Amino acid sequence: MHAASAPTPAPAQGTATASSGPDLGTPDLGTRDLGTREPGIPDPGGKRLAGLVTMFGSGLSNQTGAAIGSLAFPVLGPVGVVAVRQYVAAIVLLAVGRPRLRAFTRRQWWPVLLLALVFGTMNLSLYSAIDRIGLGLAVTLEFLGPLSIALAASRRPVDACCALIAAAGVVTLMRPQPSADYMGMGLGLLAAVCWASYILLNRTVGRRIPGVQGSAAAAGVSALMFLPVGVVLVVDRPPSAGSVAYALVAGVLSSAVPYLADLLTLRRVPARVFGLFMSVNPVLAAVVGWIVLGQNLGWTESAAVAAIVAANALSILTSRA
């Protein structure tokens, strides 16, 4: 989300990205190498290093925000935390995108409305999964969305092998056992489906509406969809100041910070490096879940997470894009 986070670029063929939670607004990378410089213009190593540091900070912020947001689950529940996150995301994206809503045509509005629905469902299913199976496993399952899009678009034998490796990891995670929470796993897979849908819809919106106006509009509509949730929470069971603070921090760390960080990163590093680095987000989620929430993964679960991350990394490293 990253937990679904700030807008993550849709992957190029053979490339999957993961920000534990996808969000809205970052331009589709396509097959462009945003780290490629014009001939004759020096490319100081400091810029590339700054981009890598920014990517690490973005991923860490994203997962830390999700972990902090989960601390408000006992009071607000996943739906309440997601509502606050949607509000924060809308404020940030509307301020940056400044969409001209009155100029949108019906052909432009339909994918925007679908994107808003997918965006809200994605974050709600992810946070609900986090509540049931923990941060590391939930983010790993969600990561299957962009990974599947990337592998399905390729006809290379190596990507078929990557798909098998990822499938083995999923089977290992979802193997029958007394303590298995299949509802939580199902919610994680629903988040993956939503993320894959988000990628495809975001490309459509990007083709029909210039800049990030469409993504910003979708974030605003999604926030409006969650407005009744906020009203019910305030009227029915007023939340504590601490729980609201946790949710707001989650919104800032998992929406505002990654969004702005990704905008800076995409100007400093190649698209393939961006996708490769973002693929470690499931690992970051597992580490943050362990440190912040005390959620430990067994050796089997850790191996499954590693297999899914390795499948993405291998696909990217062997691609020509």
C-alpha cells in the first residue's frame, strides 16, 4: 500500500512495482528510462545515490505508516483508518493535481469513477487483511497484483519460471494449517486484484486526462465515498484523539510522503531500478511489522515472501527495458 500508499507507477512489461499499497497519481512509466540523461549532460553519482536513499525512505515511510495506522484498529477499525487515509490522500493529490472537474467529459468520468471505487476497495481490503494476518503477509499477497500484470504481459521463458516461483510462494503461504486465517488471506488477494485493476485503470485515465488530474479526481471521489464512514464514527462512537492521530500519521506517512518522494525519485533513477527497489517492500513490511507490531514470520512464511520478491527481481533484472 501500499499498505497502499502514494501513487505507484504502473509497471512496464516484465516489471512489477510494489509500494505496499498502490495509490494514485504517479505517471505511468511505460518503457521510459527516467534516469537516462541527455547526451553531453553529466549525471553525477550523487543524484543516483539521492534517488536510492529517497526510495528507501519512501518504502520505509509507507510501511511504517501502515503499522502505525493499525494501532488505531481497536478504536476506529480498519474502515475508519482507511477513511482518514483517503481524506489525507485526497487533500494531497487535489492540491497537486488541481483537476478541472467541470471540463471532464462522460468518457473521462467513467474510468475516474471506477478508479475511485478500486482505490477505496484496495485500501480497505489491504488494511482489513493487515488486521487479520499481519503487515508482512498482507503486503506480500497484495504485491501479487502488479507482479501478475507484469508476468502476464510477457512471453519470455524466464518470466514463466518467475510465475512458477511466485505461485510456489503463494501456495506455501496459503497451505492448510490449524491457525490459517483464510478470510485474511482472501482479503489480501482481493487487494492484489484491486491493485492490478488500478494499474490498468490508471493507464486508461492517463490516456484520457492530462497530467495527474484524473488520479487526483479519483482520490477526491474516493474520499467522498468514505465521508459517511467518518460521520458515523464521530456521531456513533466518537474516537479518541490518540486513535485519530494514529490514522492521520498513517495517512501522511503512507500517502503524502511516498507520493512526493516518488515524484523526486523518478527524476533520478531509471524505471527498472525503481521497480527493482520497490519490490523489496514486502520485506520492509515484514521487518516493520516485527519491530513496530511484534508480528513474527516463521521460517516457512519468510521463505515464501522471499520467493515472491525474488520472482519480481529476477523478472526485472533479466528484462531489456
